[in-house]
Amino acid sequence: RKPNCNAPGAACLDPRFIGGDGIVFYFHGKSNEHFSLVSDPNLQINGRFIGLRPAGRTRDYTWIQAIGVLSGSETFSLEAKRAATWDEEFDHLRFSYNGNVIVVPEGHLSSWKSPESDLTVERTSDKNSVLVTLPDIAEISVNVVPVTREDDRIHNYQIPSDDCFAHLELQFKFYGLSSKVEGVLGRTYQPDFMNPAKPGTAMPIVGGEDKYRTSSLLTADCYTCKFSPARASDQRDSSLMDYSPLDCTSRASSGSGIVCRR
């Protein structure tokens, strides 16, 4: 039950997204800033980007280091702890709920529930992998990984010796998004969305940093943000869409050729 980085709803690597429409695209954002990944009246998911800009490069290399979730009046965050070197025997995840640090016991299938049972965090391995569930709203599969030496060699990231840039692999499943859902990933679930990613391009990059930038991990103040708990009750209308889990298979590691069935 770890994230499938080659299926719709995925956000992995630096960062590489697969939209609800099945199209692969990259959104680089900017290091040490926050961006709206999904924004709907009853759900806001932001990502904190970390990265670096080697000499001679015109943009940052970035990875998603943390996510912040707003649902109703509650907030939840999950982040990958900074580490100089990667140690698989160490849990690199940190959690908070309504501003307070929470502890999810280590061990496969151990879990934590919010007081109202409207948010559950369950470990899908002993360490570094969890499934976050907001019943009837969303599921988020999370895995923490480093930038490996092989990744660094292939892409020439120029990773320093004192930071392995631990980051998140994510896969989202949604239930009942509105037709006006926004966000870097969320907008790809709009029924009439036309993805600007150029087909056939090896690395289709999509912009829009100014539209999706938020002031922090747990705010919904971007230009396109839709989150409004007071309006969430109005979302149950004919335009509401059910994105229940999909059975997805792919014949290509690049993410193209994906076939999904409910």
C-alpha cells in the first residue's frame, strides 16, 4: 500500500506528477516555499518544497518535503525530517495535528486517530511509510525516500554531503471533489481540464507558481485557493465527482500508457 509513482494522483521525484487525467507533468515551484496541491471547499492540501540551485542553473531542483492538510476546522501536517545521511533503521516522519506534535507508534499497521475519528494515520511499514485517511474525502499514501547517489549522478543535482534531501513520495485518492477543484494536482481532476503539458515531451514542465503559492504549509491564501469550510456543505450538488480508488496498470515505467478502471 505504498505510493504508486506511475499511477494517477502520484507526486514523486523532483516533483513529477500524474494528474487525474493520467498525464505526466513536472512542477518545480521554488525551494523553501509552499504551494497548493489540491484546493476544494472542504479540503486543502499544500506542499512544502525543498531544494537547491547548483551553479550555472536557472532554476531550483525541488522535492516535496512536507504536506499540510486543512479539512473543516482541523489541520494536519506530515513532513520528512532533515538528515545528513539516509538510515533505513530510523523513522524520518514527523506528524502534527491542530498544531500539536503527535506520535504514531512504529510498527506495521500501528495507527493514530483524531479525537473525532475523522483522520487516521496508519503505518504501512515499520517506518517511513503511512496511509492518511480522511473518511469520504481522501486517502494519501506516503513514503519517505532520500535523493540517492545514483539519482545525484544521473541528474547532476550536486547534493551536498550534509543533507540527503529526504522527501515524500505521495499518491492521492479522492472522494467527492467538486468540478471546480484547484491546485497544482487538483485542477487535473476538473471534468473539462485541458492539460498544458505538451504530449511527447520527455519532461513536460507546467508553471503557475504565482497562482498556487501559499504563505505557509497550513494556509489557503493562494490566488486560486477554493478552501472554505463554510461553503463545503454546498459542494454536494450535481457537479460533485467521485474519484473512488482506481485499478491502474501501466506497460511503461514513464507513466504513459496507463489504463484505469473503477
